Amino acid sequence: MKKWYSLLLAAMLIIGMLAGCAGKQDQGKENKNAGEKKTEQAAFPVTITDALGDKVVIDKKPERIVSLIPSNTEIAFALGLGKEVVGVSDYDNYPAEVSKKEKVGGQEINVEKIISLKPNLVLAHESAASIEKAALQQLRDAGIKVLVVKNADHFEQVYSTIDTIGKATGETEKAAEIIKGMKDKLAVIQTKAKEVKDKKKVLVEVSPAPEIYTAGKNTFMDEMLSMINADNIANDQSGWIKIDEEAMVKRNPDVIVTTFGFYVKNPTEKVLKQKGWENVKAVKNKQVLDVNADKVNRPGPRIVEGVGDLAKAIYPDVFK
């Protein structure tokens, strides 16, 4: 009997030890899950000072988002928030999925439509904030969080915009990943641009004759041309400006870049036939090209592609 009692006691001790180990494992899993949940919750609430100086408090990760400008939409989709985006502006055209989203207006936003979509967050933009002031306030009064995103005229500001939208949506890691990817691609392009030996003078036409507008300094186009080792011949002026044709003809650009091909048929042919430009190098040598306006002007992740497109167009031998 003593022998059997000893065996029974030993068996009970072993079972107890195994149960204890299993309990510790389960407790470890619970602690890990709790830690992950706590980390996720720790990201919210988040307070962001927007373009208007307002402190916007976002209590939890937005599940329904409305974007009022294409650049914000592209950033949201790049962050993996395609399903969360339930409404976009009439001007949105990228990515293709936006065609299936509810349209909420263009220059005038449809407040009732936006409210009916029940968004947790509306991504507005500084460029239209004054025009939409009353409408945005209506959305706030309806209990909807409105984040007015700052204008971006330079690449660093684009990175800041992506970071801001990443924080507002709980996608900070993805935002950092996108920014790093953009910087890495730009670094490759800029390194390649050092191989350029014959620096070219470039004129950018953002609207066709008879009223030709171009990009001066403090624009993405100017920064891009600098990145690829090209000269913007309108760099002595700032912003988007109507050109003095006689002055630009005298500056004799080697290349003319147009960005209005999305609404003007055969944009390069139109430039080649501009009266008074017959002796300009770009026209004589037929170095007139059109690039995708959205890629070179829209402050979002694709703007790096715009730099690459410009580089290949202006220096095809270097950027093969």
C-alpha cells in the first residue's frame, strides 16, 4: 500500500507541475495580448494641431474617412486605408478604386452627403479652408472630427503631411515606411543626376498659349528640376506665374515641359507651333514633352515618380 501511495503521490505532483507550466504559458499569452491591446489603445486619443492652429483630438482609430482633396486621398490609400475611405472629392482619380467611392463635391462640398456617410474623420485641406469655412464648421457641429491638412510646396512638407495623416489614422509605422521609401528613391535619382555633364535649361508650361503659366521657385517643379541637375529658367520668380513670352524666348530653353496633356489634345504639337518660338532650341530640336500633372504637382507619395519621369524625359541618356 505504501508503494502504491508513493506512486500516486508522485503522479499527482507531476500533473500539478504540468498544470502550473500550462497556466504560466496561458498567463504569458494573456499578458502579451493585453500588452498588444494596450499598445494599440495607447496611440489614441491623439491630439494634432492642424493647418488652422486648431487642436484636433481624435479619440480612436477612424473607421470611416472622407477626403476632400486628391492628395489626402492618395496618402490615405498608400497608408492602407482604402476600405476606411468612404467619400472622396469630385476631382479624385487615383487609385482606380476611388471611382467606386461616394463623391462629396468639388469646390463646394456637399455637407449633407458627408454627414450621411457617418465619417469619424474628414481630411480637409488648407488650400480650400477659407472657401469651405462654413461647411467645415457644420461638420464639426455635427460631431465629426475635421483635420485641415497643411499646404505643401516642398518635399519635406509632403513628408510632414504623410506623417500627420499617419498619426491621425493610427498608421504611424506605415507612414514612416512610405517616407523612407520616398527618400531612398530620391537619393538614387539624385546620385544618378551627378552623371549629367551637359546641364539643360528647362521651361515648364502649366497652361497653354495664349496665356502661358509656368512654375517659378517655391514650387515642386522647381525643386524637382534642381534634384535632377536641370535649370528652371523661370527660377527668378516665385510661385505659378504668367510668363513674358519675349523674355522666355530670349532665355532660349533647351527643353520645354508641359503638364496640361490631361485636358489639351496633342500638347507638344501645340507648343511646337507657338508663334515667335521657331528659333528656340527646344522647338528647333523638338525637345518638347508632356508629363503627368498629378505626379509632379500633387503632394503625395507619387511625387517621387514625377521626379523620375522628368529625369527620363530631360536626360534620357543618363536615366535609361
